[in-house]
Amino acid sequence: MPRYAQLVMGPAGSGKSTYCATMVQHCEALNRSVQVVNLDPAAEHFSYPVMADIRELIEVDDVMEDDSLRFGPNGGLVFCMEYFASNFDWLENCLGHVEDDYILFDCPGQIELYTHLPVMKQLIQQLEQWEFRVCGVFLVDSQFMVESFKFLSGVMAALSAMISLEIPQVNIMTKMDLLSKNAKKEIEKFLDPDVYSLLDDSTSDLRSKKFKKLTKAICGVIDDYSMVRFLPYDQSDEESMNIVLQHIDFAIQYGEDLEFKEPKEHEEESSSMFDEYFQEHQRE
């Protein structure tokens, strides 16, 4: 029997720990057993029980206080993750060998771990050797994504992780419940975007022709290959959470022997899956 894993990634403050906590609660309501592993050696607090905590192996504070190392916060975190990569047997012992596991890995927020450092790629390869089917879940704060330039920045961060890790990836806009009514209406265009329309909005402020040309090229890559899209995640809305979980389950073929069905997004027009969510919240 395969085992299943979500690698929960995203910038600091994007809501990774909150996502893990609310997803565990949602799965419990569905009578599904989901465990969480904390992989952030700098974590201070999280509101979910963990089956394993990297801080039991190594902590950033201990590394920073070591006079022989002299690392700052970022260097200390990278050192912790490299130490973790050389001690995967610790994780193996924590995970055990139970079949049909479904585990959320709450990862650190430093983007370099997903772009040019090999640690997360090594973790994925190790999980696959342990018969895990792994899906990347890349989170961005919806409050950050309400402007065209910021949206393109978020897209490039998600795309960088996707290319580097080479696993199925679901991209999510978190904290939708914190947006105002007008902000929710504004952000709808970023979920299934017309990037060339966004290009017109964003390049009007650019004076440099070179930057306009670069921005147009980036938009072309995104649009031509349909490489990055986002799903809304509203922790106060069960349907929103269920849509996200359905897409992730499809990516890793969770429950494929239970006549699992493809998400509605693959059967209907891409924008239709969001209509009900936004119509309901615009009436509030």
C-alpha cells in the first residue's frame, strides 16, 4: 500500500501552520486520519499535535548560540536543514512503517530551500523510497496577491519550487477569510488569470522598455504553458477546504481503489469551480 504526503511550503507568514491545523480538523470531520510533521527548526508555536518535530533533532537557537559556528538566523536554518538531510534515519524512526499513512510536512519558509539548495529535493527522494506519493502544496497570502506585480512575484516563487522539486504541486491562496468583500472581488481575477490583461495593468507604471519586455516574456511563459494557477483557501468555508483537498488527493491518487473521481475543474470550465464560492461571499 502506498503512503501519502503533502509538502506544505510557502514564504514566511503565508499560513503554513494554520493550513496544517485546519486541514487536520477538516480531515477528522471526514473520518480521515492525517498526521503532521514539523520540519521548521525555528518554529515557536503551532496549534496541532505532531507525530514528529525536527526541534527534537536540532533547533536554530542552539545553532546560533554555538560560538564555533557563528551563524545568523538564515544560515542557522540552512545548517539545521542540512543536518536533518544527513539524519533521515531519525525521520524514518518517527514515521514508522504503517501503511496508508497520510502526512502533512510543515516546512520552513526560506525560499532558498526550494530553489537552489538540495535539501528538500533529497527529502522528497527519501520519502519516495519509503513509498510515499508526494504533492507539493505551495501557499501564498491572498492579502499579498491583490496587485498585478505582487501576483507575478508569487507566481514566479511557486514556479521556482515546482521546477526545482519536480513533483505534482497545488498552489493555494490562503487567508481568504481575512479579505474584505471588495478585496475578494478584486482577487477573483488572479485565481484563473488572463495574464496579458494583468500585463496591461502592471506595465503602465514601468518606464523602462527592458523591464516591460521582461515582464511580457514572463507572462508569456505563464500563459502559454498554463504552469501556475491558484485555488482559494478559506478556513471558515468547508467547501473551499474540500476543493483544495480534492485537488491534492487527485495529484497523489489518494484512494484510487475507491473509484476516486477527477476534480470538477478537469471536467468543466476552469472558472466555474470558483463561482459559487465568490457569489456566496459577495452576498455577505
